Amino acid sequence: MTAKLQVRHLTKIFGRRIARAEELIKAGRTKAEILKSAGATVGVSDANFEVNDGEIFVIMGLSGSGKSTMIRMINRLIEPTSGEILIDGKNLTSLNKKELLNVRRNKMSMVFQNFALFPNRTIIENTAYGLEIKGVDKDERHQKAHEALELVGLHGYDNQYPTQLSGGMQQRVGLARALANNSEILLMDEAFSALDPLNRKDMQDELLDLQENLHKTIVFISHDLNEALRIGDRIMIMKDGVIVQTGTPEEILTQPADDYVEKFIEDVDRTKVLTAANVMIRPSYVNIDKDGPRIAMRRMVENEISSLYVVNSKREFVGVVDASHVMGLIKKKERQLNSVIQTNVPTTAPDTPITEIMDKISSTPIPYAVIDDQNHLLGIIIRGAVLGAISGNEVNEDA
Amino acid sequence: MPNIPQLPVSSWIDKLVDWLASFEGFFNGVTNFIGGIINGFQWVFDLLPIWLFMILVVGGTYWLNRKTKHWGLIAFEIVGLLYIWNQGFWRDMTQTLTLVLTSSLIALVIGVPLGIWMGKSKVFETINKPVLDFMQTMPAFVYLIPAVAFFGIGMVPGVIASVIFAMPPTIRMTDLGIRQVPADLIEAADSYGSTSWQKLFKVQLPLAKSTLMAGVNQSMMLSLSMVVIASMIGAMGLGNKVYFAVGRNDAGGGFAAGLAIVILAIILDRITQAINRSKIPKS
């Protein structure tokens, strides 16, 4: 992974007494203290991060956290007070007006919260705006705009006006306008926040689908952690202009950096984020090629359980044996477990979200077996572990 | 304030006017230029037969309102224009129309760029606002005096006085229209790398258009209100008829000509409003 976008010591202070405010930042004062003593508002304070080529990087925070200021500094809609922004290693903050226009025209495109479509232009003209600005001739730009509209699933609206479209469709146009430009970086400012929940989910899916083929570098602003966890390859959480934590969704969930992040993730619908692999525990099992009924019985007694998973020497999953059946085998002095193995055990892949299997987990008596694509038994899912994970308790990590 | 001598404001302004009047060449140039526009309009109106003029006005109104079909307005136009013809005011009406169109055109050409500048520059807006207030509240008669000094008598000083009096709405509404463009659309235009000119012509002006046109409409109405005043310095037209009627205490003649002005005003107002009507469907 190479860094497409690097941000170094980026700071934005709004107000007059900027030098004084910068001193206070260095002295480690908070946003509220600086506002009180210098009368300046800290938008972003000494931000450092990198966005890798082809990843979706979500900047998360509540209103006033500086996330909108951050994304606008990346294309210099807001001039940074100090610090550097590097795209492909080239510093953006030192560019002159003409060079900046070129970067905006060719390197990055922005999608806006309230769509920001031009009401006086048709859908195709809106989509072609970036190309029109660059001086691409009409046939070519309409051709490209049309392709971009097809890509986001809008057919036959080319000559309508934005007001004739629903919110979800308008944002598709917003996205198409950004895609038509074919720039490597997409800046998405709360792009789906103005949409109703169903539309939002559709658009998130759409974005992920598109991303699979397009591999853009996407900086996505959101105040919705569920959204961030859903689409983000990595998430950066901001509070009062300061970066609190940067990490993968799982890192954020399992190792929150501080109380603030912890409070944030309290409300997360964990079922959407957690997968079978997150909640599975280490199973007790016997090797059918090696172990007989007595070993099986001993394992069950040791672990105080009434059924046991069975694998072969290659650790491939075979089935489950039940304590009463194993007892029977011992009484009959059998040496093999084969005759009592039940094979109708529910199985699932490790990356299945637990929302999909939750119903079944609660209705089947035998725990789910988690197996990989080579049929290896990785773990099992018991009801208690699922409930624990959803409520945010520590999950058995070595499972 | 017995000890403070009266400020010689009037003599200062006289001196200023005298000094400005010394730029005779410049004012002659302006007079010739505006005179040219006036003659051009008048030439066209004199050339048009009355029936053709009426067909153009009625047909134009029908075409501009083709979706809504304002039959009442069309009937009013036919009756109104026939009345003007019948009263023998036709040439006066076209002269008044020339005065109004010329001053509106000049107000548009000067006012829109000034309005754009105001819309883009906070400093210029702050400076210009009191100037506009001055232009609008100073009694319009006062403009006539220096206008005569600079431009002689006739249509040209009338047009100049009308422009000064009528231009502020165009400037103000252009400024307002530019400022009303939503911030996220400006951001969108900027984020795709628009130059200032591209932003102006592709985003700001198109979106300010209806507000701007409302200003032009207002300017037109204001310049129409100047026609009687302008007739005092020799501008021809319906205003002249009213002015004469005042001098002869001729109530009937005054109202007959005044009614013609009202008819012209209503027709001009409705046509400019129809031009302004948005073609973009509402959601």
C-alpha cells in the first residue's frame, strides 16, 4: 500500500489572533480554552494522517469536530493556516492558483452533503460540469457523463432537471459528476447523510460495488459510526479538531483509544459489524482418526459439556457426537466413534455477519460450526458469546 | 449656531458642475452615442406600421405565455394599443418607449457589471450602498439641472436623468442575486476547478438571473415614472402631453395621456415578467 494522500501537521484556525492561538495549541490547550482566551476558533489542530491508494478512509466526528474543515482543506476550499497536504508526494499547499485549478480539475472530485447540483442545468449537463470546465468538447463530455450516469444506475434522466429527481437519485448524479471527471481521489462530504435510511444503505452498497472496480482513493466524511464501520477500510475519529484515533473498523471497536471513542461505539449496532469470526470460541474436539469414545468422554467431562465436535487428522470438520451416544459406545466397548457422529450440524463461514445467522443461532440446539473454505473447523458459535459480543463485552480473542 | 457661517454647499456643487462641464468633448461624445441609440430605436418604431407593431406585441406576449395562455392580458393589450392609436398618441407612445428602452438598456449594461462587482466584493458593496441610496432618494428633478448643463436639452439628458434614477434596482438586485447563490453550489463550482469567470458565467449569473431580471423590471418601471419629469427638459413623448396638460390646467387631456402611460407600463411590466419566468420545472 502506498500513501496517496499525506497530511502533515495540518492546522486551521478561524479568527484574528491566529499566532496567539497557535501558541496555545502548542501549549496543549483545548479548543474551548483557546476560544476563550484568544477569541479564535480552532478548526483542525495539528492533524497527521495518510490515506492509502485505493482505500476508503472515513473521517468521523460529531458536528464541530473539524471533519468538514479537514476535507475542505484537502482541496483547499479552505486555506490551511499551517501544515502540508501531499498528493502523490507533491505538496498542495505551495501550489499557485493555476496549479491548484489543475489539481482540482484532474486529481480530485467532491461529492456534497446536499448534492449541490446546479438547478439550472440538466442532469447530463450537471454530470459533465467538471469536463466542461476543463474544456472537453460537448460530444465527448456528454458521452463520458452518460457513462458515469449508467455506472451509478441512472438511465433515461439525462435531460431532466435536478428538482425532478428524488434525493437518492440526485446524490447519484452528484456521484456521477465526480466519477465523470475520472479523478483518482473522491472527497465525499457527508455524502449520504441527507438521504433516508433505506436510500443511504443502497448508496453505501452502490459505493462499495463501484469501489470494487474503480479502486478510487476515497476520503469520506460521516457522523454516523454505523456508516463508517460499514464502508470504511480505515476510520479516523476526530473530536474538537483533534484526531482521537485512526484504525480499521475492528480496531476501533475492539480497542477504543479513549472514553470518547468508547462512548461513540456504545451505540453501534454491533450485529452489522461483527462477523462469525469475531464471536466464535475455541471448540473442544476429538480427532476421529485417532481418538475413541473414552477420550471423547474425558474431554466432555473435563469441559463440562454434553456434545463434542469431531474432526479428522487434517482438522477437517466431520460432525458432532453427543454424550449419551458416546456412553453407549463405551458400554458396548466400541473403539470407533464413526457410528454415532451426527453430520447435520449447521455451519457458517468466518466472514458471515452475525445478523445473518442470529436467528438460526437462537433456534438451533447445537452451536454453529465455523469452517473455512477448506472445511477446517475454526471455531464454534455459542449463544452466550454472541450476546456478549453484541453487548460489547470482551470476546474470547483466541477463538 | 449663530457663529458658524453657512456652508457654501451650493456654490461648491456649482463649481463642480462648471468644472465638469469643461469636459465638453467627453459629454458631446456621450450625447452623440446615446442620441444614436435613441435615434435607432425611434427609426425602427417609425418604420413599423401600427398594425405590425400591434401584431408583434400581441404575438410576442402570446408566445412568451404560450403555456399559460393569458387571454385577458392579450385582450388588454389590443384594447390598450387601439386606445393609444385612437387618441392620437401613437408617436408619443413610441417616443416614450424609446426613452424607457434606452435608459433601461443603459441601466442594464452599466448596472449588471456594477452589481456583479458588489456581489463579489464586500468593500465595494459597503462603499456603493450609500451611493445607491443617494441616487434613489435625491428628488429626480435635481438631476435635470446638471444634465442640461452637460447634455443640453432634449431626449439625451432625459435618458441620463432616468438612468441615474432608475439604475439602482438593477445594481442592487444583481448584487442580491449573486449573493443568494447557495454556498454549496459555489463550493461545487470551485471544487471542480472553475476559474472566476467560469464560475460567474456558468453558475452565478444563471442562478442570479431571475433576481437580476426583477431588478431590470423595476428599473424599467422607474424610468417610466421619469417620463413626465424628463419632458420638462424637452424629452418628447407621452410625458410631454401630461406636462402641457398641467400647464393648461387641462384635466381631461392630462388623464387621457396619463392613461396611455399606464397602459404602456402594464404591457412592459407583463412582458418583462413573462421573459423572466423560469423555464425550469418546479419539483
